[in-house]
Amino acid sequence: MPLSAYWLRDNCPCTECRDPRNGQKLFQITDLPGDLAIAEQAEEDGVLAVRWSDGHRSRYPVEWLTGTGAGDGRTEQGKRLWEAADFPAGRPGADWDAYLADPAQRTAVLAAVRDVGFAVLRGVPALERQVLEVARDFGYVRETNYGELFDVRVEPDPNNLAFTSAAIAPHTDNPYRDPVPTLQLLHCLRNDATGGDSGLVDGFRAAALLREEAPEDFAVLTGTPVPFAFRDRRSELRAERPLIEVDALGRIREVRFNNRSIGTLRLPAAELDAFYAAYRRFARITLRPELQLTFRLVPGDCLVFDNTRLLHARTAFAQDGHRHLQGCYADLDSLASTLAVLERRAAALDALERMFAGEGLGEYLGEEVTMAEHMLQAGASAEAAGAPAHLVAAALLHDVGHFGGSGLRLMQGQDNRHSHTGADWLARWFGPEVTEPVRLHVAAKRYLCAVEPDYRARLSEASEYTLRVQGGPMDAAEAAAFAALAGAEEAVAVRRWDDQAKVAGAPTPSFAHFRPLLERLMA
């Protein structure tokens, strides 16, 4: 496959080109030479190595080169468009306590909001302002003229029909804002009135049906800016956007649909006739019974939904009881960020588990245990000693820097600096309380050899060999400098568990045993 030289160089992943901590580029595109060219390239072991005409060298995983763009997750691409019958097992969601305790449940709920546009959290404490805590669990509250939260109940002097007992047709909120709040949360505190059931319609599905059934009307609604407005005693808000917004590739990206807030279009009569014909057709599609998912919120239910995609509705209710929801707005980018981090953490733990079950079954530097047995024994020793969770994790993961074959280089007489390599790799998911004992555990061996006369005599033959490769015992000045480090004591503790973890045939827990602990530390 031919590759663009500037694209390839602009995406060089080396530490000269990108900050290893955050991935941000360290150069400007204008810094690259005008005659940039690939001088030499070779593929080996799934990596493309490139030498550039200016002497720079880059390495790219072939899997990355052949990947496709994921986009920002905001368009119809990759989403599951739905109708009411598509949820025979019930609405996506989870119990609140399980959501808080289990990263897999939390991931599933946030993924449902991303993929189908909504989820329901059940058993959320029916307390005033609790909806704000739900929003803050995955993101930030978007404050508007309604405040940081709003009460959906009958008000004596309502500034919005939502604050009455009237039926509300399917709509999106705040179309008169730019940017519109992209997420809405509604938390049920009480609902014992007759009526007042909730409804959702997949606006992307409705728009896709319009595109399929009447492409000319779809073109009108995506190409006509519509004025939306809201005003009361304290606010006057306006935005002009199409009812259906598409991206540059024609993919549905946003729906703004609110009969109560649409303003007055000023267009020639023929264009107005075309717009209203398309508008009416789209409105009728949103009212099709097969598209309307109707349900009743009960106290403790918190509905989280995508306000740029889903239309929400309410049946009228009698004032023979009380119906009280509290709502707030948030934004999809923060939810998507939290979800991406959760998925990234799960992928990292999956990768570690594969390492333990794969390469970890190989020889550990001339010892009588495998690499996985050694690391699992170290973690188990730390756990048995009552060590805090971060030290159990450090003991378990202290030798990840040997994965990838670097341990072989150490046994061939080349210091692979695995403590630093491992700590840097782990720093993508864990804080310094885990990574620094890992980074210092080799130095701790050299320190102990300097300050404890009988320590070195207890080293295994293989550990004695690696000691010499790694620089030998510290001198007095080095030992004093090490002892003064804030993390020295914890690194020494990890070192001692490392030394104990070489018992052939000793029973050890599996990696899965430690996974919940690692998940908590990642959070």
C-alpha cells in the first residue's frame, strides 16, 4: 500500500516527535523539510521501520498502518439505530450499586448511551440533587438558564410547558442553544399521578427512514437553517441550525426537533412549501407507534440519554398525585472520555492477563519458576503480608519490563533497564504509588547489597549474575542518595517480595484474583 510521506512522518510515534506521557506532538508541520522522502523502509515482526531523507528514524506497527479512522462517535456510523420492539429484554441499564462497584457494569451503561442513545440506572437514591452526583460520576454538569438542575413538576408560573401536566410530544431540549447540551439526565423522585409515562424515539432512526423514503425531503431538512428561540423574563436565546444535521460525509450527526421552540423562517414561498412538506413528513415519522418506546419511571430511576439523537416525550397526567423528576444537562464528550478510559483500562488488563498466560509461562532468567509464577508469587507475598493495594500491585507487576523478550538481553549481559521500561509502561494506567516501587526495585537490590552484609549471600545464582550486569552494589554515596528517596522504603519491600518469589511448585493465585484490585487502583 503506498503511503503518504508527510502523513507517515506527522504520525511518527517516537519520543522525539511525541511526548510519551500525553502523545502530543513536539514539532510543527512546518518544521519538516520541503523535500521530505522515505530513504529506506523494511518490515519485520509486524513493524515497519523507516529511515527518512533527513536522517530521522521511525517505527510503526503494521496493524496501526492498516487501521481505519474511528471518528468521534457522534454520527450514525457505528451506532445501533432502533425501534421500540428492539428491546425485548428490557431497557439497557444497571442497578446503581452495581454500576458504582463494577467497572464492567459501568462500561456497559455508558456504552449503551453511546451506542443506542440511552440507559436507565435503577435504585439511585431518591434524594434531592442526587441527579447531579450521577452526572458527575462520568462527567460535568452543564449549567444553563434553568440552573445546574431543574425540577420537572407542575409549577404555578411555568416558563416552559415541561413544568405543567400537559402531554409533551417527542422533542429534543434546548435547540435554541449553540452548542446544545448533548446529554440529559432525568431522575424520578416521585411518580404516583395517573399518567405521566415517558417515551423515547430514536431520532437517527427517524431521520434514516426519511432519507430512505423521501430523499428529497431529507435534503431539504439537512440544508435549511431553522431559527429556534426561547425567552422569558431573564433569558433570550437563539440558534439557527437544520432540523437534521449531517457531517461532511453525509452521515447523520444531530437532530434538533422541538415544535415549541421553532421560530419563523423567512424564505421564498416555494422554499417554505418544500420545507413544511418535509417537516410534516419527518414529524409524522417520529409519531409512528413502532418508533415510540414508552415506559414509566419509578422513584430511583435515572434516565440518561443523548439529547442530540433521542427525542423524549411525556403523556399528560392528572393532578391526582405527584410527579416530580429532577433533571440536569451534561455533555457527551465527558461521557465518551470516561467510557474510553474504562475500555482502555480493560484492554490493558486483558493485555496483562494475556502476557501472564502466554509469554509469562516461559523461563524466568534462569530461575526454577516461570516469569508468571515469579510475579504471581511476589504479589501473593505482598498480599499475605497485609501490604496496601498499591504495593501488592507493584509486587505483582514489578517485572513487566521483561515482557517482549527484553529479559533475554539481560541474561546475555546487556542491562535492559526493565524496571524503568516497566514503570513507564504502567504509568499509562497507574499512579506513582504503583510505578515508582517498580522503577526502583532494581536499585533497591543494589542498595541492599551495600547496606546489609548478608543480603548478597542470599541471592540466587541468576540474581547474582543480573546484579553485576545492572551495576553491582551501590557505593556509600549512592546508597545514601537512594535511602533519601521518598519511595525507597516501599521499593525495598517490593524487592524483598521479589527475592522470595522463586519457589518452584508453590501454589499461587491466578492473575484474575488480582484483577479487581488493579481495576480499583486504575480508577
